[in-house]
Amino acid sequence: MNMSRNFVSTCSILLLILVGCDCQTGTSLTEPKLTAVIPLNSTALSVSWEFASSQLDQSDLIRVTIDFYEFFTNYGSNLTSRNYVFTPSNRTITSIVENFQYVNIFYYVCFSSNSTSTSISNFLYLRTCRLVRTCSRANPSICPQNGFTIATPSTITSNSFIITVHWLNNLPYIRDATIVKLAGNGATGTPLASSTNSTYTSLPFQFTGLQSQTSYTVDIFGNFTLFGSSLTNMTSLSVTTSRSSNLVYTGNIASFVLWSVLLSWLFS
Ligand SMILES: *[C@@H]1O[C@H](CO)[C@@H](O)[C@H](O)[C@H]1NC(C)=O
Ligand SMILES: *[C@@H]1O[C@H](CO)[C@@H](O)[C@H](O)[C@H]1NC(C)=O
Ligand SMILES: *[C@@H]1O[C@H](CO)[C@@H](O)[C@H](O)[C@H]1NC(C)=O
Ligand SMILES: *[C@@H]1O[C@H](CO)[C@@H](O)[C@H](O)[C@H]1NC(C)=O
Ligand SMILES: *[C@@H]1O[C@H](CO)[C@@H](O)[C@H](O)[C@H]1NC(C)=O
């Protein structure tokens, strides 16, 4: 008897706390969260999300729209939209697989949700997007996820190097800032003359006054606007300067030694 009365009052307290929490925050609508957009092979993507715990959420309906903006070099964008309605009883569906026609192509995937309840006049709307690319046809394990930029080091000497950021051309984005900086002190590279060919617009950045035989981490930020959203492609590179010398290091120890010998002979 005592035990069961205790049990009932504990339950009432828990219930009060739960109701109290809802009253305090003023809302009990939650949104599902996009967890992953993964290229499965050369044509298919999987999109996964998770719902908030049903103890927190009082939505009757959650409407989800998944927009796939498909695009590639010299090929205009194409939009595929999928709509889903979730009730509290079928929130067990938390992923879909979408298969497309083209191979190794870019997708800007936007996941939006609108949570509503008959007892609450507000709605909760959120939209989250990801940029991905499907895998190559020849080697389906290679799914390039470097976005629109590739960075390459060149002209490495004992106190300088050049990092070139190559932006893929003829895609429906607007190129904004390109920032290349050293991870340690944040020093930015000096921009040199850019060049363009049919595939890339290449922007070189030079770093000088560096220490010899030192490994530098370079952070590369490629800012761009895609379908109205401002996005950043961030990558890091590790570059090691050559050993100290009056000569430009050619990347070949043998020839470096040969030149040192010749020089000491000339000046002796
Ligand atoms: C890629 O995966 C999807 C989904 O599993 C499948 O329907 C499709 O046939 C696959 N495509 C290729 C080219 O393997
Ligand atoms: C969930 O259930 C509702 C009501 O039965 C239905 O209209 C909706 O299509 C279902 N959603 C999914 C994703 O199966
Ligand atoms: C969300 O759903 C509510 C109720 O149907 C609607 O009034 C509102 O316009 C929707 N919001 C958005 C951003 O779609
Ligand atoms: C580039 O994008 C980053 C990250 O969003 C931002 O912090 C930075 O201010 C942007 N730089 C410029 C010059 O727009
Ligand atoms: C364009 O330039 C890049 C970087 O310099 C180079 O790797 C690529 O081979 C060039 N492509 C063409 C088609 O010339």
C-alpha cells in the first residue's frame, strides 16, 4: 500500500517536471537532424537523419523535404525533390537511398523539416544542406569529396613555397574569397598571377621568410556561393621546406650533393 502510494507520487512528480519543462521552454516542437549524406557508388546517395526523443517532442506532423540539386561541368542544374510526412508512429524511417542517372556528379542536398502540432500555433522549420559528389564509375571506392578546389604545393625552397588553389570551372557557383594561411601564425600567402585553362582557374599564393627543413601546415579556405548559400571548402596541406642552401633545392639529394662539391671546388 505504502509502496504503491510512493510509486504514484513519484510518477506525479516526474509528470510535473516534464510538463513544467515544456511550459518553461514554451515549446515542445523539435526538428529531425540531418546526420549524413553519403555517396554509395557512382550514381546513388544515402541520406540519414534522426528524430528527437518522443519524450521531448509533441509534434503531430513533421513534413520533410529533401532537395537534390544535381550539377556538373557545363551541365545546368536539375532539381529532384522528395517529400515525406512523419507521424509519431512512423518515425522509425530515418534514411533513404536515391539513385540517379549520371555518374560521378555533384549534388547539393538540402534537408528541410516543418514540425507542427494541432495544440500549438507555431511551427518549427529548419533547412540544412550538404555538398557531395558521387563516386567514380571505374573505381567506385573513390568518391571525391574535395568540393570545387584542389590545392597543390610547388617551388619548395629552404625558405619559401607556393600553394596553388585550383578551382573547377563551369560549375554553377560564384567564387568568393580564397584564403591560404599557415596554421601556426596565421600568416597569409601573397597572391601571384592567376591562370585559367579549360578545367581550372589556378590561384597561386607564395610564402616567404620560412625556416629550412621545417614542416608547415597550410590551411586553405575556398569561399563560394552556391544556390544562394555562402559556403566554405576547407582543406589542409603539410609542406616541408628544403635544407638550408644558397641553391634552390631540386628535390633530389644526389644532385644537391654534386652541386655542393662543385661549388667548393670552384671557390677553393
Ligand atoms: C548504386 O547503388 C544503388 C542503390 O544501392 C543501386 O540501385 C544502383 O544500381 C547502384 N549503381 C551502380 C552503378 O552500381
Ligand atoms: C507515415 O504515416 C502517415 C499516416 O499514416 C502517412 O501519411 C505517411 O506517408 C507515412 N510516412 C512515411 C514516410 O511512410
Ligand atoms: C509549416 O507548416 C505550417 C502548417 O502547415 C505552415 O503554415 C507553414 O507555412 C509551414 N512553414 C514553412 C516554412 O514551410
Ligand atoms: C570565408 O569563409 C569563412 C568561413 O565561413 C569566414 O570565416 C571568412 O570570413 C570568409 N572570408 C571572406 C574573406 O569572405
Ligand atoms: C589545367 O591546369 C591544371 C593545373 O595547372 C593542370 O593540372 C591540367 O592538366 C590543365 N588541364 C588542361 C586541360 O590543360
